[in-house]
Amino acid sequence: MHAFSTVSTDRGNAVMGGLSDVRLRLLAKELEAGQRLQVYDPLTGLGRWGLMLHRWRTRQALLELDARQLKDIGLSWEEAREEGCKPFWKD
């Protein structure tokens, strides 16, 4: 059974998939109001060289993952190898 498919209670508040009912209600209100969700993008402040270094490091890390870790993130070995072998200058 997946951790995100369970419903439990934590101090009297229902928790579903790691999100409390309060957070789910807030999200619904934001969507109803037509507000865009603000997503943190760690790559925003990087320049060209910083982005290339980030790609190189993350692709190298991807190649070092074992079968269990790849399954955890939903990638096959072939998909990880394809992404990991891309040159750092390619998106």
C-alpha cells in the first residue's frame, strides 16, 4: 500500500496523502479565486554556467541510482541512462 493512499488522523485533523484538510481547503480557495500557485524554482537565479553545472551534477547523480531508487522516482534504467548521458549543455 502506498503512503499517499492512506487516510489517518493526526491530533484530530484528518490527513490524506500528507496534506491536511486545512491545506486542501486553502488550495481549493486559491484555485477558486483564480490565483496562480507560486512554485519555488531553485534554478531561477542561476546563470548559464550555473544551470549547466546543475544539469551535469544531477545527471551524474541519476546515473548513480540503483534499481530500487529508480523505481522510487518512477524511472526505468533505460530512461535514467538516456537522461544521465545527455550533454550538460542540452535541455
